Amino acid sequence: MATGLTSIKLTDDRIEIINQLLLPHTSEWLVIDTVEEAHDAIKTMKIRGAPAIASLAALTFSQYLSRALRASPPPDFLSSPETLAAHVNPVLDFLFTARPTAVNLGAATRRLARTLQTSVDAGKEARSIAEALVEDGKQVAAEDVGRNKAMAKWGGDWLVEEVKTKGGSGEGLNVLTVCNTGSLATSGYGTALGLITYLHETGKLSRAYYTQTAPYHQGSRLTALELKTLQIPSTMIVDTMVGSLFQHHNIHAVAVGADRIARNGDTANKIGTYNAAVLAARHKIPFIVVAPIATVDLDVADGSGIPIEHRPPLEACVVRGALHPPSLDAQGNKAQAAVMITPEGLDGIYNPSFDVTPSELITAIVTEKGVAVKGSDGKFDLRSVV
């Protein structure tokens, strides 16, 4: 069986991420040596995907404290529980500001803040608290792969049974996805792309379809690379071809990830997800959201309360890729270039990174605890899956 890609490498005290801005043409591993470098990598999208950025933030926080524990003399903030809390809480707050829409990042920083406060309240000494934070940060990343495989199985098995209830065989399934939700967006296996991978591994998948996902092209750059690496039969479509695909091909489901899910099921995900959901509803195609429990934000009643990140306007005007015909740079890598595809000086550019799909357009929400579907009242009760 083909081996998947990875977004983060951890070797003892060394953290490396693959620079996703250069994929699929160049595999450049960047060393993340400071909290500031992690923040920059997340904000500039050198690493992306809600679970992956939470993992990087937590691992970098652990690295920071681990180095402090080994320092001689030790830093002043390890002198007491109070000075430790006063020092590290702003660090966690800073990491959270890198990408505010992705609730996983906030869940990770809040988890670490709770570990800190619980340890302080328990009367532990500063070094013991720091050691507990180091281990908890590592666990944020370590737990991700198991969660992903669990939700992939839940969602895949649910879809097979859903197709059977409508008279299908549950085999030869065609599934569309948006953006990139595989190993490059997580600590391994993936969420929605994990569901597709699970169907492939169990012999139920015929073909995966994926949108290019402009303007960052996470689909055509990253999902394409993952599916090719995993040797999963796949077809790329331009974002505006979703309706045509549904008209002319038998698509059994749309599976997407999520950056935040509100209490009522409204889901923020990569821009273009809402478009696909509207078209899926028109064609009576099941629309499945696959995301870890940490993505469900029960404090937000509905999608109107989800903050939407807007990216720099220039990002909608420029595309990056390898030169064609190919040529190599001095290091032997494919030469790449950024090309502006719009007139310069446009005074109106709308560039949100996410949109919100209303819960009424969603068929099922899958976490590592199971599958939630709407009740007789047409509403989700997510308490069973969080």
C-alpha cells in the first residue's frame, strides 16, 4: 500500500515542516526554531489545515518550554508558578492570533492554558508545571492521527450504508472533496480526504474528484499530490465545474473538512465549500462534513458568530507554479515563479479565506465519536459526537 505524505517531522528537539507554498514541485523542509517562526509559518500558509496548524503551535510551545527547562541558568519565568503563568499565557495568546478562524488552534491553546491553570491551582512547582505542559503539547499532535482514522471509518461506513438504503451496492463510489484535508492538513491520514482514503483501502471507492480551490489552489497543488502519492484514482475539476460534474457524472457524496462548526451545525470551511453544498442539495447528493471534535465550537450558536479571515487582496491576483516547459534552478529544483493574472491596481478585491455552509445543506457531520444526522425537526444535535 502506498505511503502518504506528512506535513510535520519531529526529531527529538527539532521541528520541521514542509513548505506547502512550494508544493507540488519542490519539497522544502523548513526548521521551526521559535514561537515567532511557527506563528509566521501558520499566518503565511507555509503550513495550513486546521489540525496541522494546531499541532505545529502545540509542538513549538513544547519545544520552547523544553529548552527553557534545560537552560543553565534557568530563565526567570521558571522561578515560580506565578511567573511561569505570567510568561506563557501571552505566548499562547500570540500563537492563537496566527489564524483565528481555525478553532482547532484555539482549542489547542486553551487546552494548554487549562493544563497550566489546573497545575497552578494544584500547588505544583514551576518546573513540574512546565514539564506537564511539554507533554500535553506533544499529545495534541500525537492524538491527531488516531482521531482521523476513527472519523474516516465512521464517515466511510455511514456513506456505504446510506448508498445501500437508496438501492445502490455501496461499491464503486465517487466522492468529491474541496480544498486539502489529507496528511498535509493534519498530523496524518486526514479528515475528509481520510474518508476517501478509507473507502479506497476497503475497495469501495471508484474515483475521487477534487476542486482546484482557488485562489491558493490547495486542491490542484496539494490534494492532487496526495492522491497521486496514494495511487488513488482521481480527477481534478475547476471550481466552477462542480455543477457540470453533478449533471454528467454519478457522484455519491461530497466530503469536506471544517475549520469551525457552530452548535447548530453551520460550518466554516475553505471558500467554495458553500457553492458545492448548494449544488449538492440541488442534485440530492449527500454532503458530509468530517472534522475532529475540537472543530465543533458549542459556544457559537450559528454561523453568524464565526469570524471569517480575509486574506491579502494580492493573493487573489497572483498564482505561483513551476515554469513550463520545465527548467531547473541552481539547486536542481524546478524553477518557480509568481505570475499576476489581473490588471495592476484593482480597487475592489473580495478575498475571504472561508465561507459558511448553513446546516440545512449538510447531510451528516462526522467526528471521531460518530456520525450526527438531523432529527425529525430538521436540526442537528451534536452532543452525541462531541
